[in-house]
Amino acid sequence: MQIRAADRLEDLVALQQLASRPWPSGGHHPGGLGWALAIDEAPAGLLVAVADGELVGWSGWEDDTVEVHVRGDQPTLAAELLGAELGEMSAPPAGVLVFEGDRAMAQLAEARGFRPDLARRPVHGMFHDAVAEVPSAPAGYRIRGLAAGEEPARVEAHRAAWRPATLPYPTGTRPVIPPDATSRFAHEYFRAVQRAWLYDPALDLVVEATDGALVGCCTVWWDPALRVAEVEPLGVVPEHRRRGLATALCMTAAAMVGLRGGHQVFINTGPREDYPVPALTYAAAGFSAVRRATVWTKPTEGGTAPRT
């Protein structure tokens, strides 16, 4: 067994394929994980475990919380990876992320003195059943797959949709953002996305306006083994928001899954007071929020972490 630092691009496909095996208890849908790796937004301190030339586990952390994911036939590996992460971090983690149904990780966290903490925001996901028919796009727009040669326009549509100063934070929660700040998404990131496992330009949906401009986009990561697709990311440029395009993209994704014999569409988000608009938009489209993971923390001195 070898535990080493991950190469987010060289290990991208193997990490995605590993994620497909234990879903949903394994945590990440392979599509969203591939997107995060391709655009360099994977967890920090990313480590992978390799046995007989095959990737069998990985770990990393975000902020102060560690997550560990291993193949089901490697029961002792989670402890090795957690120990390796503790050696990599400059300070002990405040929390360990435990996904619903991951009994091995729950037992390991408990053995290390961690307990479920209701004071920490859980990880949610939002789900919608597949549908049988492709919906009509709002008047004046067309939703379709990405065509050859449109990659530069696709990148610019994403950048416009995700310009930081235009994101819909509620009053009082908007972080300090320079008005001229731009999205970090760039052509080299999109090229990495295209190399990811499960990427299909026919499912990289774009919204075309009457003048031919691309004004919205979402990538549908269809995993036929799971029969579940993840939508990641989805965005509409500010001038075309509040016209039903986000809902239309979601329902088109649900139809694409249904036409392929799938049963669900997943979006890796949930209710948040500091940034509520995405979850509210998806809820209005018929998505339901499901608690997927809980942060476990160590009891404070003289007290205990609240149990679920």
C-alpha cells in the first residue's frame, strides 16, 4: 500500500471512478468531484492510497474538517489515511466529515473521540426524479448541448454567470468583493473538464438567446452505473436571470437522465442562510433537500458535542 500526494489531473479519472462505487454513502458524485479537480477546487492536502497500481482511497480537508473515502474492500485504510492527514495538517482538525451510511468512517471517528455535532452546518444535497419529456425553454431561448467550436463562448458564458460581484448574496451576508473582480474560470480549466470521466458535450447544456449569444450553461454528469446525474455547475448571466432559465436547465437535465434510463438528478447544495438563492431556486423547480453528511467534532472540555 502506498499513500502519496495526489495529482489532481493525473489522478482525476481514477478518483472519479472510485467515487462512483459507494455512492451515495461514499460522499461525492463522480461528476462533481471531477469538476472540482479539473478547476483546482479539490480539498486541500489531497492524498491518495494506491494498492497494486490501483487507486483505492483518498482524503483531504476543507477549512478545519477532514474527509476520508476508501473502497469497501479496504476496511483498515480509512484509519491510515486519517492518520496521514493528521500528519499533514499544521493543526489538529476541528472536525471529521461523516456521510450518511458510511459506518466505517463513523466508527473510526468515534474511536478517535469525535461525536456528531448539530451546531455545525451539515452537508445537504438536492434531488429531483428524472422526467420523461424535455420541457420547452422560455420564450426567446433555446437549450441544447454544446456544439463543436463553441468552447470559448462557453467559457465566457460561465465567467459572466459567475462574476463575483453579481452573485445573489442577501443583504448583510455579501463578502467584500472588488466590483471589478472576475471569475477564475479559464480556458485551461475547461480543457481539463473536457478530459474528465463522464464529460459529454451533448450534456454540457447551454442556453442560446435569439441573437445567438450563450447566456447560461450547466454541465450534466451522467453516471450510467449509478443511474444518477449531477448538475455541476449551473449559471445564468445576470441580464437574463429571473426568466425561468435555471429551472428550465434543471428540468432539461432531468429529462436527459430520464431518456437514458436514469432515475435522479442531484445538485450538491442545500439550504443556507448566508447564500439562500440557489437552494430556493432548486426547491421551486421541485428538488428536495436531503441531509447527506454531518460534521463530527471532539467534545469541548467539560462538555460533549451534541449527538444526532
